Amino acid sequence: MEKLKKTGMKQTPQRLAIMHHLEGNKCHPSAEDIYKSISPKFPSMSFATVYNTLENLKDHGLIKELTIESGKKRFDPDTSDHHHLICVKCKKIVDLPQEIQLQQKALTTAGVIKGFRILSTQINIYGLCPECTKTSS
Ligand code: ZN
Ligand code: MN
């Protein structure tokens, strides 16, 4: 919660709940997902509050936005450079295992490819997750 203080954002109970929900969260939730899981505790909280909080946290570099589905942003509290496996059926997003992060060294922010200095990376690998593989066979 120190992180929140540093941004100068007010520590409202709603914001803290959103931060708590995201801390260590590996599910890459959307704003809708976060709203659904937190709103029972804060019935008066609007979706706009959740959305704006996420935008604020993103602008302050505390979370990352994944642009995977157009029109449905997903959020990742892990702001390190890492890549994702995405299920095309259920839209599950999983971190690519560390040992197969693609040429991670070349893709760090210090890297240069074809003369392009890398500022950020977002590599998406699409497929079917184990559950969807089972149900589609
Ligand atoms: Zn799936
Ligand atoms: Mn991730």
C-alpha cells in the first residue's frame, strides 16, 4: 500500500480493495471481473470508479494493461517484461513460463532489434488451454 501512497492517489477503501484484489493475481482480470468480485463489499461503488482507478494505477506504472481482446482491457499487477499464452476459446491468459520467455535478453528494454531500441514488449501466443482442449476433442 506504500506504492499507492507514492502515487499521491487518495487511499480510499475502494482503491485499497482493488489493489488487494490485484496483488499477486495471476488471472489477468478485466475491469468487469474486478468490479464483479469487489462490488459485493462495496455496493455503492460504481463500475466507473473501478475503471478510473485501474486507469490511474496504470498511468502511475503500478499495473500493466494488456491489449489482447479489443474493447476489453485486461490488467496485470506484474509490470516486469513478460509474455503471455492466451486461450482463444475461454480467453484465459497465463504467463509464459520463465524458461521459455522468447529470447528474453534481446527483448529487454536495453535491447536493440534491427536498429529499433526496445521500449516495451508484449508477445502473445494463442492456443487452446488444457480445459478447452479437453472439451473440444
Ligand atoms: Zn480455454
Ligand atoms: Mn502476466
